Amino acid sequence: MILITGGFGFLGSNTAEALAVAGQDCVLTQHDNAVLPAFLDKFHDKHVFTWPADVNDVDSLRALGANYKITGVIHLATGGLGPGPGADALESVADISRTVSGVANVVQAAYEWGVRRVLVASAPVIYAGVTELPWREDAPLPMTAHFSMEVAKKCAELVASYLAVQTAVECVSIRLGGLYGPHYDTTRGSLLGRLVRAAVSNDPSPVLEGIRGSIHADDSSDLCYVKDAARAIAALQTAETLQHGVYNVASGRPTTNRQVVAAVARAVPGFSVDLPGGHMPGLPDSPLYLDTTRLRTETGFEPAFDLQAGVDDYVGWLTAGNQR
């Protein structure tokens, strides 16, 4: 039984589906979210189970482990997203504290259960300040941070790697590219997610404020359809052996915001939006993307969706009336 913390969320629910399709059983922690995403209904109480638990309460994890024989952990309830708009400045302190304690609690529980491997979610913000592209897992990282999310993810990776040595639990950090797809929350999300929602709802003036990252037409990022990322995570969790403690999980290719707009317009004819031209001041002109050689070499993973296929599938999911 594989434990997925944050399993009711965007990435967790899609990862649960990928594991269930592969015939793996998993249990999802239920904490902030109370409603299981609808696309998991067909697997509920067959391959997908749920249990109320909070990663910041190690005793609640112990209670979960007393009811299920946990053999692997995918820790996606990592926090580190930073405070929302209008939040008190000290919320960053609380967010970082929750992130670090959550990782420590999950590894402690895994150690007590005799679990072999724990995957810990990280993010491309970890590469802030790294100029050599594509971003590789072995790139030296600056020991500074400008964002709450950046410092939280660096702390989470450091805690995981240290506890791996102390506990002999294999702790593997997964640096996730820009994800989009079913069950995505666009309130604080990416440009692509916001534009797809606007196109499907026939909104002629999508709100672009509050989007993470640049909205300038020529800026780029490594966008990965969530179903691909979920398959990659499942492959890393179930691999017999892994050679490294960090893996990039992404498409391994750059996508410009201009290309995003074009893909959405092809999926929903008549949609259009004007983005600021050029590059956002302070961002490099070079395409930003992650090197996925480790992931591909060790698991055989290859993305099944290019940009257009991912956008088309996401649009189809939304137009079918899926909202949970």
C-alpha cells in the first residue's frame, strides 16, 4: 500500500489514478479537502483508499499506519507555496515551519513502518539563480532565497537528504515542472491553467493577476501535463532501484507563453488574449526547461502528451462538466 500525502489535491489525485491504473493500491490522506475528486470514484475502496491524517501531526500518521501496511510514501502535502495575497508577513514563517516539520514527520513514520522509499515534492524555484540551462539535478544551488517557496523547498530537500542518511530510508526529491490538467486550481496557478478555464467558460477577458511566473509572450517554462507527471512519479516510486536522490519530473522541453496561447486557441476556436510582448524584465532570454535524462534513463519514462495534446485533453475534461 502506497501512502500519498496530499492525495486529494491536484497532483496527488492524478498520481493515485496512475497508480490505480497500474494495479497498485494507495491510501490518500484526507485533511483540508473533504471531497474525493470524481475521476477517482471508480477506484475508491478498490485500489484507492482514504484516511484522515495531518502530516504535521505524527500521531495521526501513526494511526494511519496502524490500519494500512504502508510500503512506500509519496509526500505531496509539502506546503511551501508561500502566503496568499493579503496574508500576514509572518505566514511565510508558518509555511516554512509546516513544510519542514511535515517532511520530518513523514520520514519518521516511514522509518517506523519499515518503508523503503519516500518521494518528496520539490519545484523548479529551487534553481533560482542557476544560469546554466537546461537545469540539471547536479547543478550547484545558491544558499540564498528570495521567495518563501524557494526557501521552503530548499529546506525540504536538505531535511530529506539528511534524514535519509540517519534513518536509512531512501528519500528522493522530485523537482516538478509546471503542471496543468484535470482537477487544477487556477486561483493561484499558471497562465496555461487560467487561459484554458477562461476559454472553456467563454470569458473574453481572463484575469492574469496573481499568476505564478511571467505572462510575457516570449518567456518560457517547462510545462508538463499532470497525467505525464503522475506516471513519472508512479514509476519512480515503484522502480526496483534508483541511482540518485533527486529527479526532475517535467517534459524536458521549453514552452513559450506565446505557444500556450496558440494551443488554447486551437483547442477552443475563437479564443484570443493579448499578452505583454517580449520578456519580463529580469528574466533571461534563454528558454527555461529541466533536464530529464535521469528520469528517462532509469525509468524509461517518456511524456505521452505534447503541449497541444495536453491542452486538448484538459479542455475535453472541462467541457465534459468535470469540476471535482
